[in-house]
Amino acid sequence: MHYLNTVLAFIGHHPALAYGVVFLVSLSESLAIVGLIVPGTVIMFGVGAVVATGHLALKPVLLLAAAGAIAGDGISYWLGRHYHDDLRRMWPFSRYPGMLRMGAAFFKRHGGKSVLFGRFVGPVRPVIPVVAGMLGMRPLQFVIVNVLSAVGWALAYVLPGVFFGTSLAVAGAVSTRLAVLVFILLASIWGFVWFIRKLAALIEHRGPIWIAELHAWTKKSSSAHRLARPLKDALSIIFLRQQSEALFFLFLVLTLFVAGWGFLGVLQDVLARDPLVMADQAVYNYFQALRTPWADRVFVTVTELGDSFVNLCLAGAVLLVLLGKRCYRTAGFWAATLMGGLLGVQLLKWMIHLPRPVAIYQGASAYGFPSGHATMSVILYGFLAILLARKLPGVWRWGLFASVIVISFVIGLSRLYLGAHWLSDILGGLFIGTSWAALLGIAYLHGSADILPRRWLGLVVVLTIGLAGSWHVAQRHAKDLVFYAPRHKVQFISMAGWRSDGWRNLPAWRIDMAGEREQPLTLQWHGPADRLAADLSKKGWRHSPPLSVVSFLGLFSPDTPIENLLSLPRLHDGRAERLHLIYTTQDRRLVLRLWPSDVALTGDDLPVFVGTIAEQRHQQVADLITIVRDSGEYDRSLDEVAQTLGDGFDVRRVHRTNHEIQAENELHRLHWHGDVLLISEKGQKRTNP
């Protein structure tokens, strides 16, 4: 966040330089060959996101992006028209002759429209204007198509960035933590899918060569090192008996080696209390800071789908299909794989005795290493993928394994998020589960193959997960939301202690992602939140309008009254608001929010809530979207609320010291001198601290 603020501040102080960069990037992205190196589309998307912050104006950005694209294509066209075929002998075209051939084929197929289409087609984008000039496209025709395509390109890549940046601002208003969690989840899934695709492509391309080299190595009669001889014998047994499945064997052998090495590394760190274990606490705290009620429901559902009940139902259903189709060898391996995984997990838990972050289970399950959910998800779905992938085409085979990675990753992530396991538990479970599934897969593929009913197995898997999973989630979801709820320790103090100096122990700032301070908490309320809401509603305050189609469409109208604009909820330290009220005055509005704290007062055991009172005003984002932003005037809004609460409440104004507020005020440009309102109902007894 500090780096982002620095970048935005730099852009705000040097807007001319930023606009110049927009022009140069779009020009470079359109130049022949250079456009292959410059990631112009990505940069334009990022520029659009900066536009959403208000540091750059949308119209100049669009004009400069289009102008740069027009100039870049124009220069490329001139090069092609001036040098013609001589370009083929000039660097860099002489080094990459295939680019011109591909561009020429594209141009001949689409004619003048290729300049328009080529603007959005990555491989031919930087050479189409050159080819158009070389092949004699008329200048006037090129200029018309060039201008139209450049304008379309600017709109197509800048505007999505604007909407993305706005959505991040809106998501950050709800919860930056939630936005970051979703981003981490999607980016991780994308990364895993990308990795498995690249790995599959590498194995498909280089695998036969590796197989041939290993085959030749095993046939060499020269004396081998005593450590290499067993490996040579093992490869001779595995690969030479199954030439048709040699590539699949190689993949499983490599998987076994990598996963086994990974598990031993994690186990060493766990036993020696090395840096991975020290990172466990940091990762646990980070994920607990990401907790939100909405995400809790999602990840509790995910973890329930990975529970032993669903796994046993799926294992039993697959076993029945295999026995019914007389695939006895496959059924035996299936049962041995799952039973070995279950026993191995319990044995490792009992031997290593690594406690979980929170004591929520009994017996051997009270220990966390390795994670049973992560281990069994890899074993169950991984070995099932091995069964189904045998003799399948490469695309389907690698798709199955990519699905296993995604499923296991999401289930493991749910355990991290819910605080049921340490990071080392999850990594250990994923590695040992992968090792066991790969080992049994190698043994299974070594023998004769049963004719598996793939369609029956696929149908049974989908139906079992759908039926057993739905029933299990319906039965357990409400209980598990309580079971996995974040655990907060409540501190009890007296009323007098709170009012004298205990209020200072409560947070001074609303905490968002990674502990960043976002807004000052200028209000502390002792009592039921509904009691305060009932009194304020009599004085013109109202609950925030719910999200609806009408309120959403209001974001796109500059004439939407400020009282009708969405006031999205925000989180403090991972906790949802308990109260969210709005008071509108002319062209601005006050927004009061309360969050529960970990402090309660002795005597009545009622909690103390912390809150903020923010002033909000209209703001136009790139002349497209109307939102509200905090003005930063916290002193003025605090004075107004103090006057409103004068009757019926005991209001005391206290003051935080300058060192608590000065640095953050300068960072966020706030007007707050440290005043905090302590509010309680009149007549409450004050006991001695």
C-alpha cells in the first residue's frame, strides 16, 4: 500500500510525464518487432486502473493512447512501403523471417481488414502494418483503418482497466482483505493451471527424447557407479516393459521424486523448528486477518466437501463400480491406496505430535501434521485421475491432473483460512499425499490393465460428490460455521477504568489488509448496538440502502442523489460491521459504523464497540461512474454527532496523543486531531477499576 501511494503521488506531481509515457508505450507497442517485447496491452490496462484513482484524466489518456498507436502503425507502414522486400534482409527481420511470412499470409487472407484485426491478434500485431506497406496497400485506405483500429484498441484496453480499478476501490470499501483473498485464490489457481499446462507441454515435447536417452543409458554395458546401478535396474523394469506408457511412467516417477523430496524438506523443518515453522504463525495470523463472514461460508463449504464423510462415500461408490465391473485388480489398488493414506496420516500425526493452531479436535486428530484434508484430497482424486488417465490422449490426461491440483489446493487453502492447520501441515499433506498416489500409481501401471468403465466412474464421481456433498453441507454447515468461527479473547474492565484510561487500549485505527491503518476510530460505544440505532433513527439517521439493481445502476448516473448512492460495508480487523447508519445533509452525508472489539465491561458484561464517523461526498471516476469517497474531515463530523447524541447519552470527549495520529494523518491527508467520543447510556454504574 505504501508503494502504491508513492507511485500515485509521483504521478500526481508529474502528470505530463505520465501522459508522455502513455503515448510512448502505445507507440512502441505498435512498432514493428518492438511490439513483441513491449507489453503495451498490460500497461494500458494498468494505466486505466490509475485513471480510476483520479490521478490521470480519462480523455487525455484515450487520446494519447490512440495517437501513439496511430503513429506506431504509421511508422511501420512507411518502413514497409519504402523498403519493400529489402526489409527481409535487414535486422531484425532477417533474424525472424517467419514473422513476415506469417504476417503476409494473414494479410492475404483478410486483405485491408487485417490492419484492423491484426491490432488485436498478438503474434501478427507488430508486423501487419509493415506487411501492408510491403504489399502495396493504398495510403488513404491504411490511414482510415489505422485510425479506427487505434481508437478501438485504446478503448478496448484502457476502459477495462478503469472498471477494474473502480471495482478494486469498491471491493476495498467492502473489505480490502476480501478483495485480496479472492485475488490470491484466483491468481493461485491460474498459476497452478498455467504451470501444469507448461509442464505437460514440456513433457509432451521432450518426453520421447528423454525416454529414448534413458532407454539407451539402461542398455549401456559400461560399469556404472554403485548408486546408479539400482536406478538403472529400476528404469529397465519400469520403462522397458511398458513402452506405450513410458511417458506416463516418467511423469509419475518425476512426481514421486519431487513430492518425496518436498515432504522430507517440510518434515525436517517441522522436526528442527526451522524457518518454515517460524513462518507458520505469520501465515496463520495473515489468514485470520482475512476472515470475513461471506468468505467463512464459502470456505466452510469447501472444507466440508473435503471431509471424511464425503471422501468415504466417494471411495465406496468407486469401489462398488469397480467390483461390479469385475475390475478386481484395480479395486484392490484403490482400496490399498485409500487405506494406506488414512493409516499413514494418523500414524504421522501420532508420531510427530505437532499441535494445531487452535485445539478443536480430540485424540490423534488434535495434532495437525500432516493435514488429513489435504493429504486425502490428493490421494483420492490423484489416484482416481491415474486410473482414468491411462491410455487417454495427452490433453485429457493433463486436464485431469490439473483438476486434481486445483481441487487439492482449494481444499488446503480452506484449512489455512479457517485456522485449522499450519502452513507446514498443508504442505506436508500435499507432498506426502502426492508421493503415495504416485508410488501406488507406478505399481498399478506396472501390471496388466483392467478395462475400466470410465463413463460409469465419471458419472458416479459427479453424482456422489453432488448428493453426498450436498447432504453433508446441509447437515453440518450451520454447526461448522460456529465450530470454525474465529476465536477472540475478551478482556473485561470496569466502567471507570474504561473511561479513565482503558479506552486507549482499544485500536485507534480501522485495520485493513496486512495491518494497514485506513480510518481513525473516533467513537467507542458501550451497550447494545440496536439501542444506539433506535435513538439515532429518531433524529434522521437511517440504515444504508441495500444493494439492488436500481442502486447499482445509480453508479452510472451523475444525477443520482448522494443519499441513494451505495454505502458499502467495511471490515475492521476481519470483523463485519454491527451497525451502519447514514445521515444526509445537502451535498454530503455522514456515515457511522460500529465494529465489535475484544473488550467488555464488568457488571453488565456488555461489549464496547469501536466505530468511525466519516463525511462522504460525490466523486466522478473518469466521467463514467459516480461513487462516494471519504472527505477526510473527521473533526467536523465528530462535532456534529456529539451534538446529536447530547440528550439521553453520557458522552465524554477524550484525546489521543499526537504520536498516535500524526504520521497516519499525513499519509491519508486526514483532518483529525485525535478526539474520540466515549458514549454510554446515562445512569450506568461506574465501578472502581
